[in-house]
Amino acid sequence: MQTADFRFHLPPELVAQHPSPQRGQSRLLVLRRTDGGLEHRRFAELPGFLKAGDVLVLNDSRVIPARLRGVNAKTGGKFEMLLLESNAPNDWWAMIRPGKSARVGTQILISAPGGAQTRVSATVLAKNSEGHCHLRFLADPNVESLLEEIGEVPLPPYIVRNKQIREDKDRYQTVFARTDGSVAAPTAGLHFTDELLAAIRASGVQICFVTLHVGPGTFLPVKSEMLSGHKMHEERFFIGEETVRAVNTAKKSGGRIVAAGTTTVRVLETAAARNDGNINVYAGKTDIFIFPPYRFQVVDALLTNFHLPCSTLLMLVSAFAAPGETRGRGMILSAYAAAIEERYRFFSYGDAMLIL
């Protein structure tokens, strides 16, 4: 399939710049794969689409304040940094803008969100083929422990802010986040409240977790003409014993595996692919790229947000709409057209979609 097959027109005003006033108050578009039927609901009605014996799997990765700002110690030129992955204490890979000015040996003085200079600095040690910079921080005791003070929430580029606001720090994080490491939120999880999760558990649905630390690749467009030419960035993930047991038990007994978010899908399908269809405890990295006509081995239902045109996320949900076939693209684009007609909000702070 071609990348251009996944284009659609989205009115700019439907790109959500702020979250819903309250968690759980988003709209929910339900797509039934058997006939392409659509239902317009509220997210709070989600428990009614789940049943005893199902397993709801969530990504518990926590977004870190990974965006840093600083100045060149010699020239005073400004830099913006996005921390990507920690190699060791005070040792990170990062994206830096402007990249051309971040030469090897450049020392960067880190500024606090308000602009005040801190005692933290970073030196560019090397660059890789993607233009990412290897940074060595001078920070006491460790820059990671200081991020809440000196870092900012790394919002997606389509959310426009003149400055960091408290709303983002609170709401660009799931209520069940517990494992630091993401530079973008697993956004399908942003809709849940503690009360809604309790109601789901009370209905006989088991809730369990995986961890996938979302990287900046989630925002990158597919540049190759053919989907087969695209290479995904690797992201770290972990699936533990409790989740493995719950998923395997449900699959054997006829329960459904309901994945909240494309990141959760990628963990489960990666684990299955590496173990001949069986889910086992696993920790590692994945670069799995799911697009039509992918045949899913684990996931039976998908909760997701509305995604960017020509994005890998849109391609994944298109594959899920018709597993093993290519007609899912048309089903999803038709559902998106209905969502646009009904003025659903799109992207990270937008509304939700349930594919059954």
C-alpha cells in the first residue's frame, strides 16, 4: 500500500488544543468491524461495551518533563532539547534544535522554564546518523531527578503553547502512570478516571498493564512512498507475569483482549510474534510496524484516539479494522469522515474511538 492512501482532510479547528474539562467526558465513536456500523456515545459509557471475562490492557508509562531549554555557553545562542533515552546517570541521547549549532564539544547551560539559569549544563559528546546528540550532563546528583524543576511537558508539535501551563502538566498524564520514560503520552489512556476503572473492574473485567515508553517517532510522518519502505524507531517495552497470565487465561477461555491505545497493541503483538503466538514475560525494544493487511494474534478490541493523516498510528488502526485484509483503510477513513461531520476532536487531547 502507498502512504498517500492514508491522506484525509481535517479542518484545523478540530485539532484539540486542550483536554476535555473533565476526564471521562470525551465522546466515543464505536465502530463495529462486522458491518462498519457506527455509534455515537460518551466515553463514560465504555463499561457497557465490555463484559465479564474480558481483559483491558493499559500502558502505564509515565511522561517525563523531557523538554529542556538552554543557551550556548560561548555564543548565547538558544537551544531546545528533547531527551530521548538515558544510557546512564547524567548520560542521554537527545534531539536538539537548532541541530547544526549543536556541534560536538558544545556546552549548553540549562535554563529553568521561567528563563532563569540553573546550575545544570550539558556537553555534546557525539551525534548519530539520525542527528540525535549524545549529551553528558553536569548535574547533582542526576539530571533525571531535577526534571520536575527544570523540564517542561513535551507536548506534540500540533499543540500550540506560548508557555508551559499547569493544565498540561496534570492532564498530559494518565491516572495510572507509574513507570517513567515516555516523551509522549499513551493518549488513549488519558480518558480514564479512577472511578471508571473501578466500575470496569466491578463488572468482571480484569485490568492489567504493559509498559511501552513512547518515543518521538510517534510524531514522525511516513516519508517513503510505499509503506514497506518505512522504518519505525525502536521503543522500550516490558510485559510482566501478571499481564501474561491474564491474557493467556482470557484467550483460552474465550474472553476478549481489549487494548487501550496503539502502544499497547504494539507490545502485545510484538510479544506474540517473538514467541510463536504465545505471550510470555518479555523486556526489550520493538520497532514493529503494523499496517494492512496485518493479521493480529492477540488483540480483539481496540480503544484509540483519532490520528494524524498518513501516520503510522492511522495505519495500525486501519489494519485492525479488517485484520488480514486491506479494506480496513476504507472503513477507518469512512468512520473519520463521520467523526469530522459530527465535530469530534482529534489527536492527543481529542475524543476516542472503540473498534469492536
